[in-house]
Amino acid sequence: MLLRPALCTSFLLVGMTACGGIGLAPINGGTDGYATVLDQAAGAGAQPVDAVLTGRTYSTPIADLTVLEPAGLQVLLTDASQGELLFHVADEQAAELDIVMTLSTSGGDQDPCQAVYTLPGADWSTNPEFSIQDGTTEIDVAGQPLALHHMDLDGRISTDGDLWESAILTAVIDTRDLLGGSLPQDTDVCALVEQLGGTCQTCTDGVDACATLQLEMDATRVDMDFDMAAGGC
């Protein structure tokens, strides 16, 4: 996934897609806005998924992500991003989904050089809705780790199992982790966050350097031979 070089200093997802690999370690998170999405869909007569999900892979183009916060990041993604996020269901149990995540090439195929990262088990007891809530994960941005705190991933899967509908991903990041990697060391990241329409928050150490990232996505089932052991090129 490549962005124009001038955008490599632009914030988390720009760094993810242009300036380095993305990797996810165990997570769990939460979104205040997702209940509204489910409430709006409650009258749609959603039925439990009647397909086996194990082995299915879902794809969402990064350029098609809807940025809910900070809203100004949307233009950067739409104009510059290539490639897709891939989610693969490694195992389906009655009350849990085991999901892994990686990146595609610019052509949409799984990138053999990108590591596959396991997400914490998703609550599947409310089929067709799934939820990973209030955890922590880590991604690699420009070759250095970036922690995602209070991370949620919530969504609804269509009855035929072919679509994740209006999935919401929310996380809190420490903007200081971006310095020296995807952003120059002297960048005022909070000023950049505010320019993009976000607000810096107080981190656990009392410094106002954290920010919320919230994305909405639809992910469509794709046919591919998913390699759980990819990475390390």
C-alpha cells in the first residue's frame, strides 16, 4: 500500500499505509456509537448467519473506510490509499469467532510479506452481531510499534455470511508513539490531530497526548487461499 510521499507525515492511517507495515497483536475494544447503528438496524429483521464462517476472508479497501474521528483524515485516505485490510475467520465456535488480520497488496491479494496477527476472540453469542471490546493491541507503523488502547471492533454479519455490515473500529492511541517513525520527531501531533478535527486527550501518565481513532467499514467476502503463516520476507 503506497501513498504519495508528501502524505507520509499525515497521521496514523497514512503512516500505516504508506510508511511502514501494520501488525496487530491481541486486542479487545469499545465504541459508544455502535449501539446507534444496531438500534437503527434492529427493525430490519436480521437473522442469524446460516453459513459456516471458518475459513472465510473479508476485505475492505482502505480508501473506502469511513473515518468517524478525526473526520479530516477521510480526505487523505480517499485520495491516497491503496490496498485493503483483510480479516480471516480462523475458527467459528458457538459463542466466539477467532479472527486474524493482515494487509493486501495494491492488487487486493494477500501480501506474503505482511505478518498475520491474531485478534482476541470476538463474542459471537449475539449472532449475527459480533464484538471485540475494551482491549489493547499493537500495530507497526513505519517499523515501530504503536499501541491501540480501549479498542473495539463491532459488526453485523449478513445471513449468508458474505458481508460485514457497518463494522465500527475504535481505539485510543498515544500520539507520541508516532514520532520518529511515520512522523518527524519534532511534529506537534496534537496540533495535527486538531487540524484533522480531533481532540487530544489525557494519557494514563497525565500528558495530553492521546487521541481517538474511529472507523466504519463494510467488509466483503473474497475468495483466496489465505496463508496464516505469511510474513517475514
